[in-house]
Amino acid sequence: MAKRKFNLSTLVTQLAFFILGALLTGFLTVFFANFIGHYITAKVAVPVGVGIAVALTLWVTQLVKHPPFVLSGTSPFIAGFCAALGVHVSRVWL
């Protein structure tokens, strides 16, 4: 199997996707958690907000012609569900 060679432009592109994806996920999480928090308790609103934010961020990045190699085969729904479940479990245990 041939190894992929990383050059500077590939590294910069991957880093830009990482930073922009993290910022988008953070902003969407705060928005959806606050919006949903008006209708249900915060204990449930935060994991739901995280799940929606992760799913939307992955969906947006998959609209790009060449998404980062880590995100290329990931289902946004499953990723959002796993993120919401992880936040819920961590909130319950902590």
C-alpha cells in the first residue's frame, strides 16, 4: 500500500478544517443548547445541542469537494448521536 505524502499545503488545509470545524461546532453547540434550553431542562438540552452541532458540522464539511481524510466516511447522524451520548454520560458521571 502506498503511503500518502503530506506537503505544506495539505497540512495547512487539514489544520484550517480542524480549527474552523471546532469553532463552528462550539458556536452551534452554544446556540442550540441555549435555544433548546428554553423548552427543556439544561441536563438534556446540552447533549442534544452538542449532537446537533456535531452532525451539522460534519454535514457541512462533507459538502466540500475534498473533505479531510478523517471525515470522509463518517455519517453525520451517527457522529452527532455518539457526541451527544458522550456528553450525557460525562455529565452523569461527573
